[in-house]
Amino acid sequence: MKTIIISIILVSLCFLGICVKIILKKNGEFSGTCASNNPLLNQAGEKCSYCGADPGDQCKKEAKSEEK
């Protein structure tokens, strides 16, 4: 029972940290959502499946949200 309570508290703290980041960030968005910019996640050099950006390019979804 003690382990379950500790687990619930830790998960709650993680969600709280994410919520604080969303509230404090401009427009409540996370930066760097493109996996194509991360060499550890994109070892094959493929385009981002989220926005279609090539490796090394800026996320196309971020560019569209900046225009608004």
C-alpha cells in the first residue's frame, strides 16, 4: 500500500510539473516537438512524421503558429 501511495504522489508531481510548464510557456506550447531535429530519435535521417520537416530544419508546425 505504501508503494502505491508513493507512486501516485510521484506521478502527480510529474503532471504538476508539466502543467506548470504549459501555463508559464507562451501560448502553452512545448518547444522542439520535431523528432527530426534529435539525432538520437532519428538515426535514419527521415522527415518528421508530425510536420514533415527535414532533419536540421525548423519545425513547420512552430513556424505556422508564429505567423498567427
